[in-house]
Amino acid sequence: MRFLNNDPKNKKPQDNKPQNGDDGRQGRRIVFLMVAALIATLLINSLYTTIANAYLSEITYNEFQTYLDKDEIAELEFQSDRMVILTRDEAKKPSAQQRLYYTGYIPNVSNDELKARLDAQGVEYNTEIVEQASPIVTFVVTWLLPVIIMYALFSLLMRSMTKRMGGGIGGIGESKAKVYMEKSTGVTFADVAGQDEAKESLVEIIDFLHNPQKYAAIGAKLPKGALLVGPPGTGKTLLAKAVAGEANVPFFSISGSGFVEMFVGVGASRVRDLFAEASKVAPCIIFIDEIDAIGKTRDTRFGGNDEREQTLNQLLVEMDGFDPGKGIIVLAATNRPEVLDQALLRPGRFDRRITIDRPNLAGRIATLEVHTRNIKLGEDVDLKKVALATAGCVGADLANIVNEAALRAVRKGRKLVTQEDMLAAFEFVIAGSEKKNSVLTEFEKKLVAYHEVGHAMVAYRQKNAEPVQKITIVPHTEGSLGYTLLMPEEDKTNLRTRDELMAKIAVSMGGRAAEEVVMNTMTNGASQDIQEATSIARNMVAMYGMSDAVGMVALGSVRNQYLDGGYGLDCAQDTAAIMDREVKRILDECYKDAVQVIRDNREDMDKVVAYLLEKETITGGEMVAILEGRDPSTVEEAYASTRKSEDGFRPSQPSVIEAPAKHISMTSEKIEMPPEEGDAPDAPQDESPADEPQDEPNAETPSDEPQDEPSGEESK
């Protein structure tokens, strides 16, 4: 499907002239090959002359006469301009070690007289003198023919390298983009789930390619570019391929690092070549993955002009220079938008910035449905529960969990994937597999058991903590001797209250508190817990403004929003010291709370620990049964809730899951043009259109039940 510009005002004559850039590159290529062939010929001739003269020495004619008078000449060869002599001493040596001598002719000396003396001494010589060849023939054979042969060899070599490396002289300067034509990407919007907001942002771009006349009639222009940002694994590259699959247009895909080479100017040349090729097959989509490799902010401190900056400058020029009416759309993906150059982000280059974030509960359910389409599932599989357990996971994580569940089912000899396989695969991803050969002493098992039950007990008694789903003292490959699994029972966003953060710190301190209160000791098993608690407390003081001593001041700046999430401090040393004291105060307060919970529930902990030492792995429902005086073996649901139904506690399961977002699978639907002015019937002024939704008072109020990664309190 070709893009047609139906606006008569914007029609331009076709330019069928050859591109000067292509002609220039071809001419430079021919000159390069000719020079290379000439240099190679000179080197070969020089090398041949050196080898030929290695055992050849020049002597005077008088010295030749002396050899002749002493009868020391064994062989003699008459050449066009000299005589080559082999003495009798040299003739006794092996042929590879023989040294030859040569001398010129003396005028007015008869060859007949010389041949008579040679015959008298029995010297072997050639009877005919080789006449000197024509200078033209000598030039052709000696120089022209070798140059032609070398040019042909270099041409074949360069052509072979071009096919392997992507074009140009050894692949340098040509685009390495992979071109997917029509639907060859094999991906549509039906393969992308959980990112409906992002798909809606791209619908107009695709519809513009399908129905340009609708937008041309009103004077709208096609957006030049869209920047896809988000954490790794959320599906940025997959979404770009889906756009090409839905639009049915050529798709150019290249990584940002594919532009940059060690040679200066190569990246800029590849950018020019990429846009030149795209203009030939427009409308099309150019996708640059990991654009931060070439789009970083230019360094103005030292006035550098390295290869990366030249490539970026050329990209800026090309995005400004191409005609938007041709239908060339540039998509780019990155998980480091904060490092990109501002000139690259301005409207007119990347007009839209589309965030591809972690999916919510409905998005995770839809993503699991996509990844399980080709998986044989058992009747007990509940994707809703799996989605609840995997809060904070991205699409790549969910795909990995589904695959691990299928592999586990095969290992167990089953032909269907069960709910147990799905939840076990999730635990395998976060904690690794069980160590079957690891043996703990009775003291170590008891210590680990109290450590993990300490986490669970503090979480159970904390109003704002996440519920306990599993406790195990089985060592795992991720370095833990056991872990306590906390799962959110409701869909989470990134919104957290101060009480929830304090409760999370207290839960992390529960293991160390149990070690000190019950076992009267401390171990290094709480190192990861302390790191997690310290990180939360430091964020509360430095980033969230939750400290009275520091106040609502941002003491740090985020380094990487979608990667490590860390930040650098932007404050004086005195302020940093105050921050450290506040962090310690928060940690001490939460630790005291954890110690108090352990002391108040010592008897209950002993019951749970005794059962845990017997079973090695228990669920949160079994722990609740023990605390309530019930038989834990009667718990039917493996992942029963640990929440109480009293006031102030959240329900065990959300009664209603938010309605799934609008599914987008076809983007070329016909959109009716608005009626001309005066043709539409007069609508009452005091009534709203029937199809227009009414504003709700709390429509834009963010949810206070947030999404976050599941917690796993570990003892190492």
C-alpha cells in the first residue's frame, strides 16, 4: 500500500535525477580500488626484484675477463643488456645457495671471439641472444596487466565484504538496518497486551498511513517521531514491530550502537544512507532501538566533536530535512530518557513521548493470556491469582514465568500446566531452585526458622504490611537459607503511604529482632534485610520529604528512572549528616516496633517454628491456622490469605478487578469526517451529546492501592 498525497497544494514533481551522494560514493570507491591496485603492483614488482637480486651481484667487465682467463666460468647466459655468469666454485654448491654474477657488454667486442673462447674452455652458454621486447609490450605486461588483475581481485574482495558487513567499503558507511517488508514482522497489536494506553497513542500514526486524506483535508500533519520509554522488558521493541505489522509498511530496524564505529564519520554516513533508503520506499517506519547510544547530551565543557556527536548531529538534520508528507515515521526506544539531548526531544523531531510502564492487574492478566495461548493449561489454573502474585512484573518476566511453569510440568511428567506449576515458577524466578545437597545443623535450622517466622509474625501483626503467603527454611540457589514470601492481595501502583513504608521497614527488621530476642545472638543473615530497610529509610528522608528534621526538601536527583532507580545527593555535608541521623532514627524506631511484636507473640512464634521445623515449608494460611488454634492440615487453599476481616484491614481478595482496558487490534477503521458547517442539525445548548461520558468527581484521583514488586524477606 503506497502513501498518496491527495492535497493538490502539496504535490511536488518527482525527482528522477540520480542522487549525487550515491554517485560520489561510487566514484570514491573506484578511485580507492585503482590506487590500491597500483600500490599492490608496485609492492609485488619491488618484492620480485628484491627476491631475484638476492643472490645476484654485479661485477665489472675486467673482473669477467679475469674469471675467463683463469677458466673459472662454468655457465654463461647472454641476455639483452647483460651477461649472467655462474662460476665453477658456485656450481659446486646446491642450487638454492648459488650466487650469480652479471656484467654489461663492451662496445666493439665481437661476440664470435668471446664464444670461441667459451667453446675452448668448455663453458656452457646460450647460443641466441634474447632481443629486447617492445616498450609498449613491456609496459602492458609489467604494469598494466598486473594493475587490472589486482583491481579485479580487490573488487571481488570488497563485494564479498559488503555482503557480509552491510555495504560500503568493507561495510563502512552503509546502513546495517534490517528491513521487514509488509507483514514480515509477524507481530500485531493482538500480540501486545497490557499496554493499551501506549497502543492508543500510536493509533493515529497508523491510521494516518492508512487514511491520509482524512488528515490532509483538515490540514493536520503526520507526527515525525515517537519516543518509547520505560523499564527493560516492558515490550518497547515488540510494540514497534506491532506498529509496522498493523500498518503494513516497510519496517527499518537498527540499534543505536549500529551507527557508531571506530572510524570518524561512519555513523553520520550510515544515518544518511538509512534515511535515503527509507525515502525510496515511503511510507515506512524507521525504528532505532536503544537510541541513547547515539542520542546522549552533547558535552560542551571540552568542546569535543567525537564520532557519536557527529552521528547525533546528522540524525537531527535528517529528522528536520525529510518531508512529512512522504509518510516516514521514526520510532525510537530507550530506558534512559534523562540522558538524551534536548534537541532530539523537542517537537518536530520526536513529537510524542510514550511511556511503556509496568502493567497493572488487568494488564498482567491480558499478558498472561497472550503468553499462555500455546500452553496447555489445567482446569485449576487461575490467571487472576497468578497476576496478583506477580505484581510489579513486566511482560518479559511473565513470559519467563509461563515458560518455567511449562518446563516444570514436563519435568514432573505432566501433559498440562497446573496452578502449582505457575506459582512454583514464580518462586523459582525470585528465589532460584532448592539446594538439595545443602545440610544445616539443628542450631542453624532453628535459627533460620525463628528468623523467617520473625518476618512473618511482624508482617501479620502490622496493619499496613503485605500478607504472608509462604515461609520456607529450605536453602535456595539465590544465596538464601530460607525466605518469607509476601504477596500483595490487591493491585498496586507506585503510591505508598508513610505508614506502609514504616511497616515494610519493620518487617525487614523482624528477622534480626527474632535472632536477638529468642536466640540471644546476631548473624550475617540479616544483611540483605538491613540493606533493604536502609534504602527505604534513606528514600523517605532524601526523596519523599517524610522527615521532620529535614523537611520537604529533595536532597538527591534520580540518576536512572527506569533502571536502578538510584539517586545522587545534592546537598552540603552538614545536611548529609543530618540525613544520616534521621535515617538511623527511623531504623531504630522500626526495629523497636519489631522487637516489641516478637516479645508480645513469643508463645505463638514457638508454635509456628515447631511446625515449620517439621514441614520445612508452610503457607500463610497454615500459619494463621496455628495462631487461631486450628489444625493447619485442614487448610485447603495453599495460598490462603493471612488478613483478618476486621475493620481497618483490607479484604483478602479484591471483589472487583478493574475493567480491562480497551483492546486495540485494528487501527485502519474508517473515521467519518465531521459535517460541513451549517449541515449539522442544531443541538440544544443545554444538553450534552449522548455518547460523551460525563465527568465524575473522582475520575482522575489516583488509586491508593499500588503496584510494586513482591517482597521476599531472605536469610542468607
